Amino acid sequence: MDAFYASVELLRYPDLRGHAVVIGGGRDRQPALQPDGTRRYATLRHYVGRGVVTTCTYEARALGVHSAMGLMKAARLAPDAVLLPVDFDEYRLYSRRFKEAVQRIAPQIEDRGIDEIYIDLSEVPGAQQDAGASAARALKDAVYDATGLRCSIAVAPNKLLAKIGSELDKPDGLTLLTEADLTTRIWPLAARKVNGIGPKAAEKLAGVGLHTIGDVAAADPPWLIAHFGRSYGAWLHAAAHGRDERDLVTHSEPKSISRETTFERDLHAVHDRNTLSGLFTRLCERLASDLQRKGYAAQTLGIKLRFDDFKRVSRDVTLPTPIADARAIRRAAGSCLKRVDLSRRLRLIGVRATGLVPSVALLSVPTPAPIAHKRQVDLPFFSASNDGTV
């Protein structure tokens, strides 16, 4: 999907089309409706905080803004860009819509996240007659009819080339790649365009004079193996020649589900106790919602903390019975907090569920007898003295 989150927001705020728009930060930056019916939007100009860009429109990208960039840096590049908060509930809704539209035409899908899929066109009627062009156009039309959003599609012999090709003609692209296009369309690209060559590997390749995919393809395989190891060196040679034998993965079980948030300012466990407690509770509620929506319960709950000195700490607890209820998650995660020295200020807090069990498997598990309480109350963020000791 093209600039997916930003495109969803433009459906909601069509008056922002053609403008530089950045998605990131908290919900406190919701557009304000004016008496005359117009909206007043926050801009990056006066932004102060540690938020990052989740995504942005192509107009913002033209100004140098990109995903994962700090919002304060983005503000220096595009001070007049509109800043909108993220709305993952809305993005997930449109994600389901576009995938359902695709699946009605091509049932074999590998889900690669909220805005990206691989599609097997092998058994789609007519897809082999024109190198997949008609099928791709039908998919693009179906996605637009279901969502009002544009997508970019590449049809290629394998997943590796399809991934590279999907980026070549964005936005609203339709790219057809064959092995004959390798030397003219793929080899001139930077080596990092290959999915699997990350920043460190690209830097190492550049250090030995290999800057493009073609440079890697021209390298002697034993030399690549000597410099990058047997497995990765052999893969580099194959990938640079457009070879990829991977099948679609149409089903996989998640290993963990997590929620986390980075604060606009450092928070102290005592002085900002109420703020932290509310944030922590909302994280647990969102994690519970994620588990229930995906049909899982968690055997192990954990927390992740990052302090003002960037030190990271994590704690986990394994439970006798898997849980998916927000209050139970809050209680388990709260018990992990009590095992951490919270005297320093916090930059980030997260909650993680692992040991996932399909909820349907729990139907045959006897429910433990409830424990009688005189009064049920929300757990505080934690109990501490003024010096931060638990």
C-alpha cells in the first residue's frame, strides 16, 4: 500500500491532499474543529518531544522527511508540515479491507504486516497470458473499490524480485519483471534495495567496493563467502542474480505480541505516578485487545523499560494459566514492575505477551475457583517511597 497510514488519514481529512503531512505522536494533537466548519491542524513548527515519524505523505518525503526520523528533526526540515496522531484501529480496519479484496481474486496470500502482502498468481485464471498485467490491474481496482486507496504491485518470478519491483514505480505503480530485466532494472540499484541487505551489510559491502546489486552479482562466489561467511555469502550471490526459491507462507503462529510507548518527556515513578499509572493501564488494555482480536492468551507476561540514561531493563513472569483479560495482564505486568529499581526517570515503557496459546484451546481447561476479595481496586503503577525503592 502506498504511504498507507498517511493515505488512510487523507480519506478522513481530504482537505490535506497535496500537503506535507506527517503521522506520529500522541492523540493530543487531534485536529480541532472550528466554528466555521474548518479544521485547525497542528504543525511540526513548534513540536517539542521525542516522538518519531511513523510515516508521511510523498510531499513530506520530498522535503527529506522519512519514517523512523525524530519529529524534531522533521520539524527542522518541514516546519509547516501538518502533524497528525497515529490511529492504529483505523489502519487495521483498512488493512483487513484491502486484504479481503485481494483474497477474493487471489486466495493464496502471505501476510507481511499491516500494509504489505505477497500473492501467488500461479492458479489465478488468465494471469499467465500477459505476464500478470491484467491480474495486477484487477487487484489494484479491487483494492481501490474496497478502500479508496492506491497500491503498488510488482509481478515477478519470485518473492525477492517482486519485493524489489514493488518499490520501482511508486506511488500507484504496476511493474512487470522477468529475469530478462535483471541487468537493466535490478543491477543498477543500490545493494540495500535487496530485502535482506540491511544498513550494516550495505556498509560492509560498500567497504569492499560493492555498491550496487550488479557489483554484488559480478563478485566471485568464493570471494563473497570468504568475506561474508558461507551461508550469507552464498545468499548474496544468489539474491544478486535474482534467484529465490521461497514459497509463500500462508499461515504462521506469532511468538509474541507487545505494546510500548516512548514518553514526550522523562517520567518519574513517584512524581509522575498518576500519569504513569494511566499510561501503563492503557498499554495493558491495548495488549489485551490485541490478544483477544487475534485469538490468543498469554502464558508469560513481561515489561520493557528504558531509563533516562538509555539503560534497558526487562522482567517476565510465567503464569499457571494463560490470560487475555486486561485486568489480569495489568496485575501480572505490575508484579514485574515491583522487581525493578525505579529511582531513575523513564523514557519508555512496554508490555509483552509470550507463550501464546490459541484461546480455543483453553475451553477445555478447568477455570480456577475465584479468589474472594473484600474490594476490587486497580493496582497502582507501583508502591514506592520517595527515594524510589519498592
